[in-house]
Amino acid sequence: MVLTQENGEVLVTAGAVNALAAIVAAIAEEGDEILIPDPGWPNYVAMIELARAAPVRYRLEPEQGYRPDLAAVEARITPRTKAIIINNPSNPTGGVFDEATVRGLVELARKHDLWLISDEVYEDLIFAGEHVPAARFDSERVITISGVSKSYAMTGWRIGYAAGPVHLIKAMGTIQSQSTSNPCSVAQYAALEALMPDFSRLSLAIETLASFELECLYPRLLALEGEFAQRAATRFRQDIEAIRDAKATTAKESAIVDAERGESGVSHCLPIHRTERRRSGNGVLKQSGEEIHGRLDAS
Ligand SMILES: Cc1ncc(COP(=O)(O)O)c(C=O)c1O
């Protein structure tokens, strides 16, 4: 993506946060409203308020796997609404939207003539199921945000990007050029290296995270009381079931059992979904799901 800007549909930014702030500054005027998820990443509120616009929260429903109720989202839309921000997969819930939800949100944006800002920085950090990119359903109305902070554990390098219609990307570029000029060129080359099609780097980042969740978080959540912890443990459990369904080897199963017992120091193997970035004919990012099997020998 860093290399393929010639048609103007991709802007490389100083982290995804700068891409989001540039979009908000480009589209919102004082008093405009932007829908944001609740619970959600708190920075959305600050960047919208900095642009003198108003954040309007829509609920992510725990009973629906932390997906929004489309009718409830629509009820929050007013004549001042400019955009809907979605975050899929979500920080902080870890919820992943299914295709019907993503498609429904894009259709809502189309129906009410809104931008759909799709924050997909966690697109690769999925253990089971598929990440559905919103741009798949409308490349003219959707602005896709991602970066290297999460997938490649490169937060400090400050490289993100936005993909969307040329006129919006151009406006964002104008804003960026007056605020940061451009993201650091050295960091861009480092990000380019991460994005080259060498799966081992991505799988290492995801394996490390999966290992942490399986070995550290899951047993601790099991031991905690309270609805939230139990619900989170249930979600972990579902991921683990999905791993088993994927015909886990004995080694994998024993790792899962060990994790439930609170033991670590075992070798284990996890099936992990990653997305392969491709550029479509019109230059908008597209992804396709591909399952790989990551292997980590814990020392
Ligand atoms: C949902 C979400 N979007 C965007 C970002 C920003 O990422 P970056 O480091 O690329 O600015 C974060 C960082 O925590 C995040 O959680």
C-alpha cells in the first residue's frame, strides 16, 4: 500500500489515529454529528470534539456478540449526521461483525447519504471466523482505516493508512500536509518491509498474541467472578472450540487442556486467520481470508 498511491486512493499517515483525525477534520463542521460505537475506543470522542462536532454513541449489544442493532443505529441518525464510525474487530470488546451486520451498516450509510468510516486496525487479529471488510460493499462511501501497529506489533513506528474515494483522500492529504507534513520516511520503509508477503512475520505477531491470550488471559478469566469476566471467558472458550473444530492435533489439544489447568511451558499450535491484502482494479483495498497454522514452541 505504501507503494501504490499513484491513483490517489490511499493515504499513508502517522498511525491510524492520524488517518481518523484527518477524515473527521475533512468531513465535519461545527455541530455535525458522527456515530461511534459504545463501548468503543475513547479517541473517537476526542477527535470528533476537537473538530467541534458531536460524537453520538450507538450500543454494541453483548447479547448479540457485541454487534450493533441496525434499527437502533438508524434511530440515532439525524439531519446533522455526517458519518458512522465502525470498528471491526472491536476495541475493547473483541467482537467481530458478521457479513450481514457489515452489509447492513453500509446500506444504512447509503440510505442516509453518510460516510462509513471503517476502522479495521485489528483486521488480522482474528482466531476464528472471517473479517469482512466494509469496502467490499461500497468503495465510494466507505473509508477503510488500518495500519501496522496491531498486526505487526509496530505501534511505535507510527504508520497507518486510509483507503477511499480520491476526493476525500485528497482533502485528508491537505490536512495532513499542514499538520505533520508526512509520516516519517524511515518508518514507511519499515512498514513496507512488514507488509511484504512474508507470512512468517504476521503469524509471529498473531501467535504471540494468541499464546498470551490462551496461556495468560484465559485461565485468569476462568478464575475470576463477575459477569464480564465470565462472558469474556465464554468467548475465549468459543475460540478454543473453533480451534478444536479445525481438527486440532493432539499437541494443540493438550495445550488447550494445559491452559485450562493454568499450566504453561508447553508447545502448542493454533489455527489463525489472516487476511491477504490485495488491490482491486479500482485501487481500493480488498482482503481475502486465508487460514494458516501458526506454530509456537513456548520456552
Ligand atoms: C480501535 C483503534 N483504532 C485505531 C488505533 C490507532 O492505531 P495507530 O497506532 O495505528 O494510530 C487504535 C490504537 O489503540 C485502536 O485501538
